[in-house]
Amino acid sequence: MKNAPEAPARLFSRMPVIGWLILLSLGLRLTLPLAAYAHTGDAAIFLGPDTNSYITPAKELLATGRFTSHGEPDVFRTPGYPLLLLPGLVGGHLIALTIILQAILSSLTVYLLYRLAELVYAERVARWAALLYAIEPLSIFYVSKLLSETLFTFALLLFLYLFLRYTRERSLKLLLGSAVILAASAYIRPVSYYLPLYTALIFALLFISGHDKKLLWHYALFLIVSLGPLKLWQIRNQVVSGYGGFSVVSAKNLFFYNGAAVAAKLEHRSYSETRLRLWETYGKPALDAPPEQRAAFYEDWERQGQALIAGHPLLYARIHLKGIVRLLADPGATAYLKIFKLYPETGGNLLSLLVDQGAVTAMKDLFRHQPLVFWSNLLFGVLLGGYYVLTGIAFSAVRFWRERGTPILGLFAAYFLAVSGGPVGFHRYRHPLMPFFALWAGYGLAMIAARLSRASAERSAQ
């Protein structure tokens, strides 16, 4: 019986900690959509306001081999996330198969965070960080939405892991791999479009610390590999539509969200009213125009958005900073209420309330008129505050800042914090930041565990 397979119980007893954490992550990420569907019986709860703009080009890509929407070249979206929808479309169960894929990807993100924490800090930190990310509410929730958050955060963590390994090993294979993943992440969400250039700060930091002249041509190679695919997509957009930007979504957000917030303050109107007026005046005419004329409208969106912001930089700076505060403070409980149909998917108007009246007034209004929304957000806020307190404990440690990877990770986190502010700053855009907070909170938790262990050992010795 020497070759008999081991009993399942013995196999489980030998499973490493990260294996259990991945199972926990997978279980939580699959339980939420099952519970939500059992409660509502409505598969539409898994769709977001942007979902159809991903599904349409995915269907046409599958049918024609071209990235189009309604038969016209799609320049609003990039093909990263629509590609993830193809297995669900081919299998005939788009929502179920995509959610399963996203649950797997999010659980793999837990594993990548574990490996990243192990690389930069220590294995004891890695265990806590992976646990905190496995139970993190935003990462659990967005698995249940056919939106790009889960795939993007997976790509971001893979990039960070490969890049941090490169900073230690100086391997060109790791550098090129990280550059390819970074380019792919921009195809998923254009928010990382400027990261290849921003990474110059990291290479400068590495050069200052080691004076290695090879880093100069390493960075040049990194730029070519990471920026090249992005410029190719811009050329494609120019050829098929006359618009030379990477994604029209960026121009749309610049004008109809960021610029609209400035216009609302200048006109003393509500944010939602101003956005609607600008869309009726400048947005709808672009969509109604013949395809060959739309590029001029898209370029006009960019110009007008830039003009509003550049013309009132201090006003927009305040709007942007308030968005960053909202992004960090919004617990995200409303998203859970929506998926269980306990809060309207549209028409709740919470974002406009926050932009127009501020967080304190909005919370008072919720306390009086929507107590379920208030108390659920308070509960989630306490949990989110725990991540921040533990991160603060890590930041207080001198040894934490001496770790080579801490300033590098800090610079990347600062990038996503900076670009995610503004009037649209709310919990959804904190999603790619939560692995950083889970990592640093894990460091703080490991510090507390080590102190408790030493105190217990001292009491035993006495």
C-alpha cells in the first residue's frame, strides 16, 4: 500500500497557509453573487452602468474579428476587458462564467499580494496581508459586477510583483514582462496610461541608490515595450475614426465630469444639473453626428474640459482634493445594498449629494431619511478605518521605511490616489488601492502580533 493516495484529510492538513487563504477568498467571492441572486432572482444586479459598453464590442469581436460597436469602430473602449467576456459569450452563460473567472482572478490577486509581501517584507507579513485582502469588501463585491475592476487589479499586482523582482534581480526578462503587463493594464483601464512615464521616478530612485548606469537603457527599453502598444492603439484610432487619443472615455470624463464640476461651481448650479446640460449641449450632438465627424466633437470635449480646469486651477484643485478624501472615506456599503436591491441602482443620487453638499451634510441627510444606508456605511466605515489604522501603525515604524520596496510601492499608490480624485472620486476608484492598504495593514498587524508574542514570552519567563 506504499503507493496508495494520501487521505484527503491529510492532504488538507499539509496545505500551506496561502492555500487556505485562496480558498477563503474564492468562497467569499462566490458566496456574494449566489446570495444576491437567491435574494433578488434578477441577473441584472450583476450589470453596471458601463457593462453594455464592454459587452457590445465583445460580441462583435467574436462575430466579426473586429473591435466595433454597432458596426462602427469602437474608440470609446479598449479591448482588454471585453476579451475577458469572450469565454462567457462562447459558453452561452456570460454572467455566470465571467463571475467565476473574476473570482479566480481575484483569488490569484490574493496569491500575488502574498508573494509581493513576502518579497518586500517577510512571510509573516505576507500571511496577514493576504488574509486582509481575502476579506476586503471592495475586492469581494466587484467580482460580482461585469466591470473591469477585478481584471485591472490582477494585472496591476502582477506588474508590481514582476517589477519589484526586477528592482532586486536586475533581470531583463522580469523588466520586459512587467512592461508587457503594464501595457496590458492600460488596455483594461486607461487610468494606467501615464504609468510608463511616471515610472521614471522609480528608475531615478534606483539610480540614486545604486548609480548603476545600466538603468538608463533599461528604462529606455521599458518605455519602448510599455508605451509602444499604447501608441499603436492610438494610431489605430486615428486611422479608423480620425480621433488620435487612446480612449474617448478619457475625453468624456475630462469634460462631462471634471469640467462639469468646475462649471457647476461657477454657475452656482447642482453638479447633476450641470452635467445633464453639458451632455445635452455637447454630448448628444456628437453621438448623433455621422461617424466621420465625431472626432472633432471628441477633440472639442478635451479642449473644453482642459480649458475649464486650466482656467480655474485653484477651484479644480479643491474639487480634486475633495474627491480624493471621498474616495478614501467612502465605505462602499451602498454597493452591497444595490446588489440586494435595498438601494436604487440609479436615482439614489448619493454621488451628486456628496459633491454638492459635502460628506457631513450628506451623512446627516442619510441618517434622517435612509437609516439603512447610514448604518451600513458606518459599519463598513469601521472596517475600512481598521485598514487605515493598521497602515498608520506600519508607517510609524522606522524599519518599515528602510525596506527597499516601501518607497517604490508608495510612489505607485500615490499615482493611483492622485489620478482617481475629482468629482467621480468614490469607493469604486479605490479598488486598485486596496491591495496597497492590505499589504501595509498586514505589516501593522504583524507588528502587533510580534509585540503580543514577545509580551507573552516575557510573562511566561517571569
